[in-house]
Amino acid sequence: MTTLSASSPADTLDPDVMDGLKDVIDPEVGLSVVDLGLVYAARRTDDVVEVELTLTARACPLGEMILEDARDALAERFPAIPHIDVALVWDPPWDPDRITDRGLALLGRPPRTR
């Protein structure tokens, strides 16, 4: 997998792949990896779905479970694509500013002012 940074262009976030990840929940926070802003890259071709995601903390005891949930969700969403590659990345470190407005609403917080 080619490593992409979180500052890569928005075209590295394929909307269909992101939709396939919307039900992958970080159980400690209770939000999806999409709403938490944990997905740094999501792309697909006819042969592979590639995702780079991070966790809210390196010490997350459920990290491998979240990665496996992501792989399973993508394999179900894209059954004709033979390779699903979900990689855990730590650069750049996640911070709460990455939470989407939807995620903030689900947490009972107001959206950010832009």
C-alpha cells in the first residue's frame, strides 16, 4: 500500500469506501471510524480496496478488533474486489478536531464554526 498522509487531497477518500466504513464503530467512544475522523485514506480499484486509519490513542486495547471490523465491512461491501488492505497508521496523530459535524452532534456537541 502506498502511504498517504491525512493532508492528502480529498480524492483519497472514496465516498463508497467511506460509506462501507460508516458502521465500523470505535466501541470506547461509540462513534464510527468515519465520524471520528479516523480514516486518513480510502481508495479502491477493481483489484484492491486500500484504507489507512488511525485510532484515538496508541494504547487502544480494541485496535485490532476495529481493523478487523473494517476489513469485514469492506469485504461485504465490495465482494468482487479480491484484496482488502486496511493499515493502521499513526502519522499524523489523531486529534478531536478531526471529528465530523455529524460526530459532534451524536456526542451532543455543537458543530464547529467555520
